[in-house]
Amino acid sequence: MTGRATPVAELVEQAQAGEARAVARLISLVESQSPELREISAALSPHTGRAHIVGLTGAPGVGKSTSTSALVSALRAQDRRVGVLAVDPTSPFSGGALLGDRIRMQDHATDDGVYIRSMASRGHLGGLSVAAPQALRVLDAAGCDVVLVETVGVGQSEVEVSGLADTTIVMLAPGMGDGIQAAKAGILEIGDIFVVNKADRDGAASTRRELRSVIAMTERPDGAWKPPIILTVATTGEGVDEVAEQIAAHRIHLEESGELARRRLARVRREIEALALSEVHQRFAGVSGDSRLDALAADVLSGAIDPFAAADTLLGTL
């Protein structure tokens, strides 16, 4: 190591060749909002769009991390190159991720066909990190066939993952009241595949029946995908191969129906909107203590102009 910074183009080339250190460096730059972020994004874009992004969500205690690890094994048995983006809760003390998911996936640590990265949610609602979209582009460009996104276990707010994934897996477990919770939270609307984990416990069959009943009442257009409900025991691998098969089947359905292109277009639209709003917010922060804002506030207070006109004037100065 010479200590010099590796150019972005070289890092991207190394990541494409499967060099884990280059992938790690790119994700670190993305996560830290590096000044090189725009250059990284531009360099990655031509090499993305091939990976199948699969989100795993569900309430705490359903076994997401164990299921993710078992699913990696099933996908590797199909000779698929797999990336895992495990978004961990942020420590309120250090601001860093607890990295529990990476610890639980040590079985894959020596497999060069698997890349596992833990990212801190940094307090971002919805169970994802704000850097997740660009991190996914890094793993996509690095040649991953499937990227699994495991979100923070925060229950009902985890619907955000559906906006990032091509396929969303909603996980439940018997005895946790998840079937009713899912119906109330709207999670049934985002699930492409439902997994009832810990199926060796009492109540697994009744949880599946409840889910099947509620899904049957959901109106779907002709030809729409019918979400399967799969019973698994992630600790033994039971049922996990079927989950992998359904992921592949859903990808085929998405491609043949045109839904994959529609979902990805909507995803990029949301990302562009978020980036634009972030830029506006940063520019506004630059004038929040400025005399221009004080002058506009004084004009509103005196009745010279109304708040909407003041806001239009301020936006015109950004």
C-alpha cells in the first residue's frame, strides 16, 4: 500500500473484477457522503441494472438474519453471486452500526462469491440507510446476481424497503400476532413473497391460513402475481430452497409483465426527487441565518407580503 488515494475509475474497475477491498472502499465513500460521491455515481451507472434486488422485512424476532444467511446458502448452491446489505440499528452513543447481522453471517465470510456489508441506519426512518441506493449500485456493478437487503427490525415502519427492491419478502412468525399486524400496517400490500419462519412452532399453520384468507380478499388485476406463502425453519434450512425458487419465479414474472421496468423507473424517480430535495435543503440551510430571511420574515409580520410570496422569493434566491 502506498497510501495514495485510488482514483474512482480505478476503484470501480477493481470492484467490477470482484475485488472485495475495492467494493468496501466504494461503499465507505458512499456511506460517508464523500465529495467524490457524484463521480462515483457517474462511474457506476453504466455498469448497473443486472442485479435482482430482494428486500427482507418483518417485525423483530422473526429470524430475518438467520433466514438471510440460509437464503445466501441456497442461492450460492445455484451458483449465484450474492451481495448482502444488512442495515443495522444505529448506536445512540457512537452513531455506528451494531453490526449484529455481519456477526451472524460468518459462515459465508470466506466465500468470495458473497459480499456482506453492514450499514448504519443513522436514525433514518423506514429501516433503511439514506446511502442504501448508492451502496446497492456498488454491489450491482461488482457483479452480484442477487442483492439481499435486510432492514432494521422496527416493525410497521419497514414498508420503505419495497421502494428499493424488485422483490419484497415479508417475514412473520407464529405466536407474534404478525398476521393481524401486517393487515393493519399495510405490509400485505408490499409483500411479493410471504415467509412464515419458525414453522416448527405451534401456530404456523394458522398464521398461514390467516394470511391466505386476507390475501384472497385483496383485489388484484388479472394476470397479477399471486404472493406465495412459504413455511420455513431457517435454523435447519427447511423451506429455504422454495423461497429461492419463488424469488427466481417472481423475477421472471416481473420481466414478462413489464413490472420490473415500471418498478425500477418509479424507484429512480423517487431517488431523483430525494436528491433534489436534499440539495434544496442544503441551499436553504445556507441562508437560514441570512439577513434575507430576516427581511422576508419582517415583511410578512408587517403584512407587506404573505408567507407564500415570501417563500417564493426565498426559493428564487437559492
